[in-house]
Amino acid sequence: MNEDQIVQLLILMLKGASPLIFAALGELIVEKSGVLNLGVEGMMLMGAVAGFIGASEYGFVVGIFFAMAAGVLMSLLFGVLTLSLVSNQVATGLALTIFGIGLSAFVGIPFESTKLESTIGVIEIPLLADIPLLGPLLFKHDPLLYLSIVLLALVSWFLYRTRGGLILRAVGESHDAAHALGYSVIKIRYIAVAFGGAMAGLGGAYLSLVLTPGWEQDMTAQRGWIALALVVFATWRPMRVLVGAWLFGGLTILNLWAQSQGIGLPQQLLTALPFLATIVVLVLISRDAAMIRLNAPASLGKPFHPTS
Amino acid sequence: MRVKLEPRVASSQWMRYGGPVMALAATVIVGAILFAALGKNPANGIYAFFIAPVTTLPGVADLLVKATPLVICAIGLSIGFRGNVWNIGAEGQLIVGAVCGGAMALAFYPDDGWYVLSFMVLAGMAGGMAWAAIPAFLRSRFNVNEILTSLMLTYVAIELWKYMITGPLLDPGGSSFPQSREFPPGTLFGVIFESARTSVLFAVAVILAGWLFMTRALQGFKVDVVGQAIQAAHYAGFSQRRVVWLSFLVAGGAAGLAGLIEITGPIKQLPLKFTPGYGFVAIIVAFVGRLHPVGMTIAALLMALMFLGGDELQFELNLPPAIAGMFQGLLLFFVLASEVLIRFRIRVIRSARRTAPEASQAGAGE
């Protein structure tokens, strides 16, 4: 394998990581506000299909907007049920995923196995893109991939360097204390949940507009669930999401590479590998109970109803 | 004017039973709107989805065949859900149960004495339990979130299934099409009518056992206390760890049984794909049935009807069967939304200033 091929594999790894970064960052903010939304997979699928429909009819910008809007609408459905109507978050999130799988299959029928007229294109950073090896690896990507990195930095800055981030974390740590201080817990959680929806939608759009591109039923292939696991893996810290996403992106690429090389392992084992790896990683992170307690939002998944 | 939720002093009995009925009505209405939006006749769509599948005797038999694994899985899962243990990997446990039960039939092949089916049932349940024991162990030993591990194991189980039917359990006599050989006739459950088989009796037994456990057994009460008031459970000395293990083993055994029943019915082999997501839909069944055995039985019949309705729509209106999942999710949304009315009442406040003291008095009198 020569240098060019290695660079190509690494680029594929970065691309594979992008949808996970979007979805996991969104869920991280949701969980930091104390809400557990297990509907990421459903929101991603709706984002993927809406993004593809928008892009086929009106171009990429509209497609991306459609994807985010679809994710937000799905997340607001979740928000109304869990925040306003105080329903069980786990059950509602699962219902959102099952509903999203069905609805996306349904609205996507006319668009199955159709193609986009163009590709999204790459942005080459002048001069830097010409550096050998590093240029194509770091400075020659589609705009959404850059966006995922920018959003990662923004979320990190927002959570730990702004007043808004402090309030969000306070709501997630103790909604009663935040409520007593006069913050509207429900309103803040609605905003967080909607942000999570928009990001999951973007993650889905990355799949249907850039990575595949195209629309097929269930095309997320459990990436929504892996994103949920990444949030735990990252112990709710944005920058660690990046490491986790690269690891999983790398695993997927390794899988493709191993299959093409005809390694003596059964193909099924290779396909199961990302899921087994997720379990191993979760064990390694979770066995340190003190670290989880220190980093997990203390009110995660607990219902809140303001009594006055 | 604003709308406000007020906690009820006692939960509403009327809403407890009326809520799901209203939720079903809302699902039908939304369904009709959807069909109209697609340019199909809403009445035809609703008829094809909810009524046409059960207008014939074979249809009723199919309904029982589909409802059986759903209700068995759901009752197993509901014990965990009552105890705040979130096993969402019943699909994987069901698959492993079917692999183990099927492997037992193939190991005895061509022997098909009555004992073979008994061994198959035991192997199916043991397989489901073993698969469920993994997340239970990880949760109780390493504190790993069981939601993610049980789900990830489902996808591992799917790959295990594919490996088994293309490798060790591949039909030795057939072409290389990935499936096992057919089980001998004696290893199948007997036919009652049409496609309905005696395995339906397992569903009845599980429903009864679930009801007894939840309402009459001390351990069932302990599960409820751990689920609803963990601190009270600690004071009373009820072990959370034990509830985790119990929940997973019961759910895994039930799911394994459901998988075994599925392959010893009309399918009678290990095919490439045999479950339309029973393990996932069973979660919906559990919540739509409000974690009560009778409610879950009704919910399982309803979800089975939606599976059949999905097939019917594909046949009649050329819509994808995935639409069944959409209706199933929709119904669960409405049931979850209606649940708020059990614990809260909705009050519309016209002008917030004057009526506030009045409102709080009225609320206390409820």
C-alpha cells in the first residue's frame, strides 16, 4: 500500500466520522440539559430523506435546510411528549426511532435509487491544499465536513466559556436548583432538544448527500445508536467526541479494507466488529463509576414538572 | 390565556382505560389524513389496514401467529421496565433463542420424538437467557448502561444468525442458499386451525404467569419498589442488582421462547430472515399495554394487526410494509401523550391574575 492509498483511507475515515460527530454533538447538548433522547436514529433517517428530497428538487443548500428542519420537527415531537406532557423519555425516544424508520421509508419511496444531478464539491483551502499528503488529508474536503469541525469547536466553547453554557449545564445537573434560581428549565430543554434534532438531521444529510450519496431505507445503519454510545464514550465532553468518531470511522474503513483484502475472518464477524467494539469501549469507560458520576449530568433522564 | 397541567391528587381511573382508546382513535384519524395526503381514498386505506386482514379465518389465525411472540416478549420485558431496567435487545435474544432451538432440532435430525421439541423449547429459552445475561452482567458488574449494550448485542446476534445459517447449520442437502434444512414434522407444534398452532397456549401461560408475578408475588412487588422508589428499596433491603438479573433473565428466556415458537410454526427451518422486528415492536406492546398483562395482550393483537395491515397495504395500495412501523410508533406516541391525563388535569387559565387562588383550591378538591 503506497502513501496515496493510505491518504485515501484516512480521508474515508474522516468522512465516515462526520455524521457521527454531528449526531453525537447534538445528543451531547441534549444530555447536558438533562434529557435522554434515544430517537437519534429516527431523526437522522428523517434528516437523510428530507435532505435528499430537498437537494434533488432545489439543490444542496435547501437540502441541508430541509434535513435540519426535519430533525427539529422530529425532536419537537419528542419535546412536547417528554417535556410538556412529562412522558417517559426512554419509551418516547424509542418510539421516535421506530416512527422515524417507518416515516422516512414512507416519504422516501419516490426517491429510492434516484441520483443527485451533481456532487456537493470540495472546498480547497488555497496554498494549504497543495502541501503533499497533509494537503488532501486536511484541506480538501466537502463543506459539511469543515462544518462538523467548526461546530465541534463552537459547542465546546459554548458549554465551557459562555454564560448560556453554564445555565445549560446547571439545568442538566439539578433542574430543581435551576428552577429555583428562576431559569425556565422546560424552555432551555426545548432549545437543547431542538438543537439535537437539527444536528441529527445534519448527520443524516451527510449520509444521503455526501457519503453515499443517495437514499435507501434504513441507510443510517445504526449510526444513531453509535452516536449515543459516543456521548458516553466521550464522558460528555465535546472534544472527546472527535476522538471517538475517528475511532469508529476508522473501524468502518478497516472493515471495508479487510473485506477487500480477503482476510481469513468470517465476514459476519467483521460486520459485528463496530458493535462489539462499542460494548468493549462502554465497559472500559463505565467501570470507573466515579468518572461517570463526575461527568454525567446528574438529572439525566429525570422528568421535571414545575409545580408553581 | 394559557394552558396549564395540574397534578391530580388521585390518578384518574377513567383516563387509565379511556386514554388508550382515545389514542387508537387519534392514530386512525392521522392515518386517514396520511392516506388522503397520498391521494388514496382514506376509507379504503383504513379498511385495508385495520379491518381487511381479520375478515377471513386464515387472517384470524395469522393474527394469533403474529401476536404470540409479541405478547410473550412484551410480558418478559415489562418486568424490567417496571423495575427501571431497560432491556431493548429482545430482538437479539429472540434470534439467539431461535438459533439454539433450531440447532437442537438439527442435532437430533432425523429423530423427531416428542422429547426433541421439549429440548428445543429449553434450548431456545436458555439461548435467550444467555444472550440477555451479557448486558445484565455488564450492568451489575461494571455499571455499563444496559440500553446501549443490549441493543448493540442485537446487531451482533443478527450477524451470528447469518454466520450459523451460512456455515455450521447450512442445509447440507440443498443449494448454497443461506438457510437450514427443514425440521422433521414431529418437532413442530400441532396445528389448531389454519396457521394457528398449539404454541398459542404458551402465550396464554406466559400471560397468566406474568399476571401472577406482577400482582401476587413478593418478588414482583420488589421489582415495582426498585423501579419507582429506589431509596425506599434500599431501606427495605431490596437488591437492585437482583432486579437487574431477574429482569434480563426473564426477558431473555421469554424472547428466546418467542423465537423458538416462530421457527417451529409455519417457517419450520432457520431461514435467511424470520423476524419482522418482533423484539422491537414488543417494546411498543409493553408500553401501549401500560405494562399490564391484559393491556399488553390487547396491544399485541393490535400490533399484530398492524403487521398484517402493512402487508395488506403493500398488496392493495402498493405501499411499503415499513408503514406498519409508522403506525405502531404513532400509536405509542398517542398512548404516551394520553398518559399525562392520568396524573394531571389540563386547565385553561383565562387571566392569570384573579383566578389563581380559586384554581388551586379546585385542584385540591379533585
